[in-house]
Amino acid sequence: MSETEAADTVEYEVVVVGGGPAGLTTALYTTRLGHDTAVVDRGGGRAAMMMETHNVIGITEDVSGNEFLETAREQVAEYGATFHRDLVTEVERLEDGRFRVSGNDGEYLTESVVLATGFSDKRPDPPLPRTGRGLHYCLHCDAYMFVDESVYVMGHGESAAHVAMIMLNFTDEVDLLLRGKEPEWSDETDEQLRAHPVDVVEEEIAGMTKGEDGWLESFEFEDGTVREYRGGFPMYGSEYNNDLADQLGCDINDDGTVAVDDHGRTSVDGVVAVGDLVPGHNQIPVAMGQGAKAGIGIHYDLREFPKSLDEIRESGPVATEETPAISPSLREAARAFSLGDD
């Protein structure tokens, strides 16, 4: 698959900003449902960081995040979607109701814009093991890896305390590392935590040992003690990439997520948000489900037929030559795909 270069202003029915699992699934559906779709992606993202893929039916764990995403891009492009490698900096609504999506390298006009810009995990200060080799951000994805293993949880807030207790479902060796900070959880959480077999380690980390395979082996603390771990979870929150949603006037929740309905529609007509940017579990299958529902919702909003009775009464019956309501490029891509399947 080759990525096209943005030249001047390009027009689409749907522009998806962000090329993670949610954005790509949305583009898959809108393209296959007959809408000219572009994905504008800066590259990177949380899924690209995965060394292994967990909890995705049909995808084995030896598939890296980059491999998973590349296969998805190739699939979506084969159906006729267009890809632009670009960083979107601004989205604005025009007088005609469409949106101008502006990137560093081009501008894109669209009837519907999909925000799939996700969030960034707040990383603790080093020393830290490599992500995926002892530093893990997804409890639901990776807790299975630590059954009967020694595990740490980093943080000093409510979420850290609760995740430490949750990890007792998988192992009896759980440490909560405050790293020299005072705990900020409530008195009730403190009472609850102290009633569980979790070691609270107050000292800051002074050093780290890793094995030849790159996996974490142990942390050394400032008091000279050494504790061995297979891995663990930093709990320092997230920074939601909601700048574009804010520019457009979308309702944003107190935690920074974008408020959406069951099909990803925001408070602004024509603007959809999916994936880690919206409330819910930050999981690839969840993001893919959101993308599928969003793509179907966009199709309901944009499709030409059936015409309403008011439209028919005003303009008359639909003529055969007006159908099918799919662009020549997508029609050609669909026919080529069908021939290829034969």
C-alpha cells in the first residue's frame, strides 16, 4: 500500500483523523458502505507501541502492534480508502456545513469528520523498564501475563491503590510503589488497602536490573533494598488528545474524554469520536466495536437512498441513472476486489 501525498485541498465524504484500531475500523465500514473516505494519520499511537497483541480474536500474540496496524491499513486501502501521513492541527466548520481539516502538509474537505486521536499515558520518571518488557499500561490486556508472578503497581492515587488490590486476583505477590510520594487516596481506600496483602513501598527507586532478553528483573530502592519483579503497571493518568474536539465545540467530560452517543456522535452535527478519546475500556476490541458502530451511524447520516417522501414529492421519483450512489473510484475498487476474490 502506498500512502498518497496531500496536494492542495482534497474532498471526501468522511475524513478520519487518527489511524489506530478505532479510526481504521471506522474507515473500513464507511469505505465498504460506499463513502469516499480518507484516513489522516501522523503515525505512532498506543497500538503501535505493542510488542505483542493480546485479547484480539483471530490475532495471535506474536503479532506486534505495528504489524497489526499495517495489515489493517492494507485491508482498508484495498477497499478504496485513501491514506495521508499528516499531523492535523485544525478542524473548522465552513458556511456550507462541511469541515476543513488542516494538516501540516495539506487540507481536506469533508462532510463528516471522525476524531480518533486517543490519549497518551503519563509516564513515571525513570529508571523504567522498556514498555512491554516489564512496563505495562493495560491491566485488562496484560494481567494474565503475571499469574503467580511478582508484580508492582506505581502511583500514589486512588487508581494505583485499587489496581494493586485488583492484581491480587492474579498473584499473591503485589507491591505498591509510592516512589517517595505521599499517598493521595482517601481514608476509606487506605483502610481497604491495608486489609489486603499488598506491600506499600515508600522509598524512591534508585536503580534497575534487566535480563539479557530486556525484561525487568528487579528494582533497587534508596534504602538499599532490592525487590524482584516480573513487571507491573504505572498508574499516573492519561492526557486526552481532545484539542480538535475542543476547537469544534464538542462537549468534553470532566476527565477529558469526548462525550458521545451510542454511535460515536458528538454534540456537534457531523463530528464523530471513537476509541481511547471517548469513555469506556481502552481495549482494541472495544475500539474496533466503536469504529464499526460509528461507521454504520455515519452511513445512516450520509447515504443517498432511500429518499424521503418529502424529497420524492418535491423532486419526483428516483431515476435509474441516479443509482448507484457510490463514487466512480469506490465502484471501481469494489469491482476489482470482487474480481480478485474470484
